[in-house]
Amino acid sequence: RSKVMKAAYNQLFVRHLLAAMRSLPATSSAVYAPLSFLCRLVLEDRRGFFARQFAYHHGPHNLVNLGLLKPQASSKVLVEALIILSHLARIARDPELQKRLPKANFLEEALHTANMYQ
């Protein structure tokens, strides 16, 4: 499992998932598959590397631009998007991860610059 996760991380898999999501219609149920996989990557990585990659590749901004946080989004898409964002917010404040991850405040900045609060 760790070899697979390391390979996915080294190949910038998060960036490719975000690109795939941008190529799909936001209202399509097809956007759920890459979003759900992305959610699992971010949640399963205890070190926060995939979360950092998600933030670095403007993941929160992509979720907003794709309309995945709007009331018109399907409930399962909305839940997956909110799980990712809440996990980012949680680990951005985690003192253990702040020690291990350089620039952990980068996660918090990514959340604030996505303009999710409008």
C-alpha cells in the first residue's frame, strides 16, 4: 500500500485527478468518481502529503470553480467536497503535522484564498 501511495504522490496524481474533474461537466455524476478517489487519498494519508498536494494545485479553488459546493450539486458530491475541505482545515491546525510538514500554514492559506465563503 505504501508503495502505491508513494508512486501516486510522486506522479502528482492529485494534479491529474483535479484536471480530470475540470474536464467533466460539474453537474455530471461522473465527477463523483475522481472526487471520491481524491477524498480517500487525502483522508488516508496520515502524513498530510496528499492534502498538501491538493492545496498546492489549487484544489479548494477548483472545488469552488466547478460548483461542487453549491446547493445544486448532488448530495454525495457535496459531502465528498466538504470532507476534503474539513480535513484540510483540521490538519492545517494539527501541531504534529505542523512539525513534520514544512509550511503547514499553506493549507490554511489555500482554504482562505478559494473564496468559499461567498
